[in-house]
Amino acid sequence: MPKKGKKAKAPLSDEEQLLLFQQKLLADEETAKKKERLLNQFLKDKLAKEEHNSALNLNKINTQWRMVLREVKTRELHKDIEILSQTFERVVDCKDSVIKGEKILKLAEICRKFETEEEKVLPFYASALTPKEQAEVEALNQEELTEDLAQVMVNYTGMENFWKRYNKVKLEVLSLQHRRAQLLDISGKLKEMLKQYLDGISVSDEVLSQPNPLFIVNHRSNLAQPLSMPAAQSGDK
């Protein structure tokens, strides 16, 4: 049997071709719109993501910048506090010096009323150090001076005469205290001698039972001998 040949397609009419062309145009247009929608959505998503990342980066930058500003401000505040503290210490030192100076002047004015004529004429005194002590001081002065030691010596120079008078007064006070202790001891012994003497001239059983302090044998009596007064030390008045 002869093979059956394929049935040839009938040619499309003009209307059918036009319809087919319109369908293809519609399909292409729909595909283009779909692609456009996808592209727009992609761009929107990408833009939103970029905006989100930009906001995060900007927030990080602002945070780091604030930290830098805080550190700078903190260093500046610490520096200002240190400067203010040093200034305050200097002001306090100056005020302390002024207060001490005023106290010294008031004390000097009060002490002036109690000075002797000799002290008023010769208010300052020569050094009370012995030659040996003076040599030791000079030997110490020959050591290498440091800046702090030099500053102390400069500060002390203006008060040298004051400390001389102050030390002389302290020495006189110690001398008078020592003299007072001696006089109290002598007073106690004199009171004891007076008691023995009064017991010697009185008559009572208690007195008669004890040796009579006025009884003399071989030019000696039982009465305690008077005490010699110690010589006044230098500086005693």
C-alpha cells in the first residue's frame, strides 16, 4: 500500500494571520509588562535594602563620632579639672601664707610689748651654735644643692631672724621650766625643814617620841641643813 503523505496545511487567510499576529503582540506585551513589574520590584527591594544599610551605617558613624566627641570632651574636662585643682592649690597656699604671715605679725606685735629694752635695741641674736656645731652645719651646706633644697633654703632665708627669736624664746621657756622644777624641789625641802623646826619647839607625845631636831650634840643638830640655791643658768631672768 502506498504510504499516506502528510496532510499539507492549508494556508492561513489574512484574517487568521492578523489574529495570530495580534495574539503574539499581546503575549509579548504581557511578557514585557511582567518583566517590567519584576524589574521594578527588584529595584524597589534593592533600594529599600540600600536605604536600610545606609541608615545602619549612618547610625554606626554617628555612634562612633559621639564616642570620639565624648573622649575628646572627657580629656578636655580632665585637663580643665587638673588646671583648676592646681590653681586652687596655689590659691590655698597663698592664702595660708597670708594667714600665717598675719598671725606672725600679730604675735610679733604682742611680743613687742613684753620685750626688754635690750631686746628692743638688739632684736636679733648671734647664732647659739658651738664652733663644732657651726662647722657641721657648714659641712652640710657644702653638699650638692637640688632644686627643691635650694627653694627651701630661699624660702627659709626670709624667716631666719624670726626663727632665731622663736628658738631663743623656746630655750628660755625650757630654762624657766627647769628653774621652776628646782625651786619647787627647794620649796618642798624648806617646808620639811620648817616642819621639823616647829616640831622641835612644840611639845606633844608624838614629838617627844622622835629625836628633837633642835637638840645639839658636838655642834650637830638633828635639823636638816639648809640647802644651797643652785646658780641661775644662762638665759634665766
